[in-house]
Amino acid sequence: MTGQRSDRVDAEGRAGGRAGGRAESGEAPAGEEYRRGPVTLRRGQVPAKTTDQRLLDERGPSNWLHQDPWRVLRIQSEFVEGFGALAELGPAISVFGSARLPRDSEEYALAVSVGGLLAQAGYAVITGGGPGAMEGANKGALEAGGVSVGLGIELPHEQGMNEWVDLGVHFRYFFARKTMFLKYAQGFVVLPGGFGTLDELFEALVLVQTEKMTAFPIVMMGTSFWSGLVDWLREVLLKRGMINEADLDLITLTDDPVEAVEFIKAWADGVHEG
């Protein structure tokens, strides 16, 4: 997203002046909308840095050192809002994948199929709320009559919540958002994706491996995409003793969305022995 930071945006990213309403059709260029928590910013109100970046940036002015206690309250509010919004969601599966997948791609169609089958099996579908694989999973869930959830995040290039999300929650901080993906899901389905997808995948694997959370099914969809990574885990990490064979058993690799959902259902029914 382009756009210069307004002089009315202070070091904390607070925007002064009049809050803009919804733009008329054609008034603002596509991609000019920026979300910061529950607030929508456009054009000159767009901050130069994300909230996470300001929190982690130690090179800024020293006055930030005196404002961290206030950040704690903001972080707390994100957890409270997320818990409140999702507490009564019921059984759910988090679905991850690239935001860059075009709608005419095989992976997008796979995401739609997975989302629909999960909804038919009685699961809510949780995604990051963006385009690509996330949109596909949300679309499949909604069209199948299920609950479609999106957990958005403040990013420099804001993508916005896709139109297939029924319940959307916006976050400033990645770690608060990650907690919601993990806390309210009974399993993960991981479609082809980039750094963000890998981040979520390995976060789940580490937490289960270290018994920081109860084991749940982690299904990786797309053997041609993921097999190289799984082979590397086996041929390099396992052979060098950096992981155990049981750690690899945490991953299920398939191309079949029916098989993926059946595996998740079997795990929930206690059939899986892990």
C-alpha cells in the first residue's frame, strides 16, 4: 500500500483531525485502506509503521521507554476482545495458506473444498481473513452453511477482511492473533503458502512438541508443494538428531481434502493414537 504518513499522526500512530467516513465508489484508489485495530485509516492518515514494528524497534526515541506500560494495556485489550469474540465459537479448525493465490488456481479451489468439507463436518473455519487461500477456505465454509471466521492483522500493505468472513476480529499484534488461532482450534490445515504460513505451521509444531499445548491434527495439503520440506526435515534434522521420529508423526501430508477432514474427525473421535 502506498501513501505518506500525515503530520497529524504522532509517534504512537494516533491520527488527529476529522475521521473520514466510507468513501464513495471511485473516490479512493484500491488498496488505500489501512486498519489499526478497530480503526480504519485512509490516505494521509495512514501511519508509517505498524504497531508491532514500533513495539520491537529499539532504535526509536527514548521516550518510548516510558510508554511501554500503556502498550501492555493495549495488548491486554486485544486478548480480551479476542477471547470475548471467540469464546462460544464451538469446534473449529484453523486454515492457513498464501494470500497471493489467485482465484483461478488449483490451490484456491482446494481451499474452497477444504473449507466446505470442514463446515459440513461441524467445524467453524478460522483463517487470517485475507485473500488467496484464506478467502477460499472462508468461502467454502460460508457456502456450506458453516461459521466463517477471519482474524485480521495490521500490516503495511493492508489486505482487508475478505467478503466471505462472518465473524472478523482485527489485531495489532501478531502474538495476540496467534494465540487465537491456537486456543480456539482443534486442528490445523496448512495449504501452500509463504513465510506467514510457515510461521504458523512451525509455531504449532513447536508448541505440541514441547507439550505447551495438547497435541492436535496438523494436516499439510499439497504433496508436491510440501514433500521437499518434509524430506528435508527427515534427511537433515532427523538424521542429525535435532528432532525425533515422533516429531515427524505430528504431520499428515495429503492431496485429498476428504482424507484431510476424515483424519481430523478421527482424531477428534479418539481414533488417532499419538
